[in-house]
Amino acid sequence: MTFLFTSLFVLVPLIWLPWTSELFEFNKLMLTYIISILIGATWAIKCILAKKIIFKRTILDIPILLFLISNLLSLIFSIDMHTSWYGYYSRWNGGLLSLLTYAFLYWAYVSTMSKKNTLDAIRYSLVTAVIISVYASLEHFGHSASCFLVTGSFDVSCWVQDVQNRVYATMGQPNWLAAYLVALIFVPLANFQFSKSNFQRIFNATIFILLFLTLLFTKSRSGLLAFGISSVVFWGLNFGKKSIIPMIIFAFSVLGLTFVFQNPIRDMIFKPTVVTKIVGTALETGGTESGEIRKIVWKGAINIWLGNVKNFMIGAGPETFAQAYYQYRPIEHNNTSEWELLYNKAHNEFLNQLATTGILGFVAYILLLMMMLKTFGLKNIALLAGWITISITNFWGFSVVVTQLLLFLLPAMAITLYDK
């Protein structure tokens, strides 16, 4: 089980394949399904050998069941049951099948993993984050490992997107990479604070700086905002005599890197002198300002929810935002630079839940998040700060495979670390 869960934390963030129509998310989800099947088989064998059912009851059992039931009810009356079960056709993540998988992985983790297993899983997750950060940093300087693997050229010419300007490594999108990094970045920071030797301090500081530098290279506003808010949480809960020096070092490191390398925070203070051409949709760059488009799409999500009694209660169906949006699309959308684009997400996880699963699904989701928050207590501050970033980045975007895994498994880690 330890090997399989470690594989989940290491291989899923790393995998991408150039032979599928969706290079990143589809492959990550398929690998998650494969590993989950192997975990299920191993768990069943353990139960058979032990001649008993190995299952640990936790505080999240009922909230997870309520969340799954609300999504199942929404699926039964969905405007497209096939999409609601498998997920929207390009990325697939978010359908009921994927939600059942994440819930299963949570229960399997808390039932079979020990404190030592969890500490090992955290270490391997950091190793993976470091590999991905190096991968992305090389992209920033014009050398993509992806291009080298596919075309043999160690440059960025194989990408249509301007990956050198906004890196995404093996994640497929800068905001998704940023969401992944900020969910893990507080672990080396905590390790630095409680290191017992200079070597450990330098080692953990180096990891933190690498992850933060890569975060800057993504130029993700949601990622930087999440990092800022969770930094307040992290240091607020860690405040004391032993935290003064680490806080000062942290502040100077973050401010120094922020003002040296181009990023949205520096650009707010100092207007860039060189205009970089960026290839992508206007939601991220160019055209109608992304904030204005988000407001319109969010209004459309509210329109879906209030469209009829059925949508109000149980939504249009999990993952059916694309089909439902064009029945309730605000007329203002026709006046934007993205008037002809297909939107399959509300670009706000909470409004997406409201539109696709109604008030029942939305309340169940909020309840689940609140109960997950309780699992961390005050002993898992680094994991808590990282977990909080997921909901912040989701507020400005939507969940993907790696963030969904962390959303469900970081609480499982917290429970396992301090289970008596």
C-alpha cells in the first residue's frame, strides 16, 4: 500500500503523454484510476489475510457520503448522465466516477497507512515538487524537457503556448502548476523552522526558494494570492519566540525574489518596460480583461442555478456546465473577445458546484470543506496552510486531478500523523 500511494503522489503529477488529444489531465486521471484499482485489490487481500474488514472510521465519513449522495442525486436527473458520470470529455476530472475514486482513496489511506508511511509520502511528494520545479525553471530559461522528449530539441519551440513566459512543466497550465506548488510549499518552510542543523536549514530553504521561484515563473495571480493568504495563516499559528528569525528570513527571501523576477505583483508596482507577446485565450491574456470575462461567466453560473426549480435544488448535473451555460448565457458575453469560445467550467469551483449540483450539492461541498478543516487542528500547520490554498485557487479557477488528490488526501495525512 505504501508503494502504491507513493506512486500516486509521484507519478500522477509527473505524467503526461504526447499521443493523446488531452496531454495532461486525461492521462493523470487514467493513471489515478489504475493505481486506485491496485490499491483496492491490495486492500482486499489485506482484509482476506487478516480475516476481518480493515476500515477506520473518521470524522469525514458522513460529510463525504453526503457529498457523494448529493452528486449522485444530481446525476440521476442530469441533462447529460454520461458526462455527469465520466466527466467533461476533454479533461474527464469532476464526474461522479472521479469523485468516488478520490473518496475511496481517502478511506483506503486512513485505513491502511501509518505515521511513518505518511512522513515518507510527504518526502516523496516534495521530491516530485522539486523535480517539477526544475523542469519548469528550465522552461523559463528556454529549455523544455517536454520538447526534448518529443522532438529531440532542448528548446520551447514544440509548444504553441508561450511556455517560457508562463511555465507549466508537466501540469499543462500555469495556474494548475501554481496550485500544486502552493499546496506543498509550506512543508519545507516548516522543516526549515524546526531544523536542528545548518545543513538541514540550508537544504529546506533551498527547496522553499526553488518552489517559490517556480511559482513566480507561473505568473499565476490566484497562486500568489493563495500563497499570501496561507502565509498569514502559517505564521499566525506559528507565532512565537522561535519563529521570529525564520519569519525575518522568509520575508526578505520572498520580497527579494518577488522584486527581482517579473511577476504580477511586481508588475502592479513597476509597469513592465517590455511587452511580451503571449499566446493563449483572453481568459488568461490579451483581449477582454480576464476579470471582466470571469464576472460574466460567474453571472451565467448563477443564471443556471436560478433557471428552474430542479436546477436550484440539484443543479444541471455534475460536469454539465458546458451544456447548461449556453441556455443561460449572459448577453454581455457576446461583446467580449471570447464570444465564440466554449466554456465547460464556471472558473470558480464554488459557483460551478452551485450550477451543476444545486443548493444540495453546494451545501454538502461546503460542509465537507469545513469538516476537512477540522482534521488538521493546530498540529498540522504546514499541511493546513497548503490545504487552504486549494480552495483559494479553486475560487478563481477549478479543480484538477492533482489538486483533487491533495484536497482529499492532505486531511487523510493529518489524521494519520496524529492518530493515537
